[in-house]
Amino acid sequence: MDCKINDYLKLSLSEINEKIEKNCEILNKIWEEDDGSSWESYSKRCQPYWDDNKLLNAAASVNAKPDDIEMEPMDEFHKTCRVPIGDFIEWCELDAVTSYDGFGEYANENEVSNLHVSCWGIKNGLVRKDFTHVCWYNK
């Protein structure tokens, strides 16, 4: 596991969100200054911030306290995307789904949370034990 994640796991949710916001501001500036001539050049400049946000989002999900978690009833769309967490963990470990395929949110049988779940986090043992499902949204 990336040693940076261990530092991020020590931060409060507000500190994590501040770092994510700062990275997004930098990414927006890179976007605005980019001349569109080279994806390779653009992605090379963005990659450190994308990687950092991946770690920060994983830490935010793991660190969220009950008061930080917002749950909403699932609609029919969420229900079609709902996967038992054990199956999702297995899919991640087998690389059957990756973060490039889509994104997910922790869920229970009938409610979806505001907590992001990442394949990278799952593969590195950063799993919330208080949820039974994941809503996975393929691109």
C-alpha cells in the first residue's frame, strides 16, 4: 500500500476534503492552461493530482464517521447497480472491475450512501465493514 495513504488515514474528513478541493483547483488550472496539443503532456501534468485524489477519496470513505454518512433510499436505477459487497471485493481482486470501468458507492439493501468505494482501496484492504452492498456504475 502506498505510504501516503497511511498519512491520509490520520486526517479528518474536512482536512481530506480540503486537500481534494486544492487538487481540483490545480487540475482546473492545468485544464485552462492546456493548449490541447498532446494528451500525453496533459495527462503527465495531471497524473500526480489524479493519483493523490484516488488516495484521498479512499481515505475519506474509510474515515467517515456515522454523522458524515448520508443515506438515501434506492430508486430502481440504484437497485439495478447493487452488488453484494463480497462479490464486489472478489471482482476487484480479480480485476474484473477497475476504477477505469466506473465508480461506486457503499450501500445497504435498500439505501445508497454518499461514500465513494474504489477498486484500488478494496484491493489494498480499505473496506468499510458496515455496509452490505456496493452500487457500481459502469461508464
